[in-house]
Amino acid sequence: MIDINCNFLSRIDDITKERFWKLRTLKEVEKQGVTHIVAIHRFNKEKLLSEKEHLLSVVSELNENIKKEGMNIKVLVGHQVVIYDEIVEDFNRDIILSLNNDNKYIFISLPSIHIPQSIYRVIYELQMIGLKPVIVLPERNAAIVNNPTILYRLVRKGVFTQVGASSLMGRFGKKTQKTALQFIAGQLTHFVATEEDQYDDLIRSYEKIQQEFGESVRYKMLENAKKLVDNKMFNEDEPVKLKRKRWLY
């Protein structure tokens, strides 16, 4: 099992005991069947601990220690960037970290209430330099919930999306849970992830997907995560433009 978006590095610093705490955490995660973690750090160009080279160094050291411990788990890293107009400019300045620094996938988050007017232009500019945006947690954006056609248009334009395991398990309420399930039903999302290393939720969310949509959908989403961390392309299903009446609660 693979977690493509975990705030595993959210509290990391230069204190040795913090590194060891991460290693102990990974040992527990491995027992739950996780083989890869994409450790996401929320991008903030004003903070030292968010710097690209610092994150790459931390994760490189962590993977070396994992190998020494004989563990069968790998940590990858990337920034999660709240969408803004100058993303491409800053990426070209080499301060934004794509998934594992492979310059292929980039994690994008949205404001909680609205959708920036520039979103389609920014997405297009990212795609023009070869990046594939992965929008995280669209089920928690109020504008998308009220008008899912927004997400449909983004997916049609080649955007990938990731819903939260905690959303699927109802931890943000039944409305958010139903929205996340509707996105899966409409082929408007491609991945599931934990956010805060809640791996019981990740396991149960895949069980929920199989219960609601069948084993083939569960397998497809697991395979999507594997191809993402392997930096490979995967087949995109044609998204469904759901009618508004289906989104009444």
C-alpha cells in the first residue's frame, strides 16, 4: 500500500531525536503494509524548513537510516503548494519541489472557500513546462462542493485529484464523505491519501471503496498510486459531468 500525500515532515527539524521519532513511526507504518510514503511539506518560501534542498537532504538521510534498519519502506518527498499566480515563476527559480524532484507531478492545494480566477491559466502554465498538477482534497473546497462542474472541467483539462482517507471515513462529516464518494463514482478523482499518517483510515478507506464500487475500482486506485510514485503515466478514465440534483444532501 502507498500513501501519496502524508504530512510526515510537518514537524521535522534538525534535532536528532526528531529523526529517530520518524524512524520509529515508519517501523509501525511498515507493519500496516505500507511500502511507500510521499512525505508532503506545505510550501512556504519564507521558511527555512520548507526549502527544497533541506527537504531533499532530510529525506535522503531518512532513507539511508531506513536501509540500515533493514526496513522495506521508502520515503519520497514533495511540496504541497497553495495555488498562486507565480507558481511557475518560482518553480523555474528552483525553489518549489515536485514529487521526488522528478519534475513530473506537483501537488496543489486550493483555498477552502473559493477558486482563484487564475486557476485555469496557472494549470495551463504548469502543464506547458511538463508538470502534471495533482489537486489535493477537492471535496473540502466549498466552491467545488457547490458546483462540481468546476472539478469536472479541471479533470477534463488533465488535472489529477486526491481525496482524503479521513473524508471517506466521515471524519469531516457526512456531506464531505458523500462528496468524496461522488467524486470517485464520477471518475473525478484518482488517488486516496492519509494527510496525517492515519493508516487505519487509509486501510478502511480502500475497504470502503471496494464496498461501494467494487474490487476493480479499489485496484485501479491502488495501481494509480503505484504508478505515481514510479513516475509513470496511468490510464485516465473519462470524467462524468454529474447533475447538480445528484449533489443535494
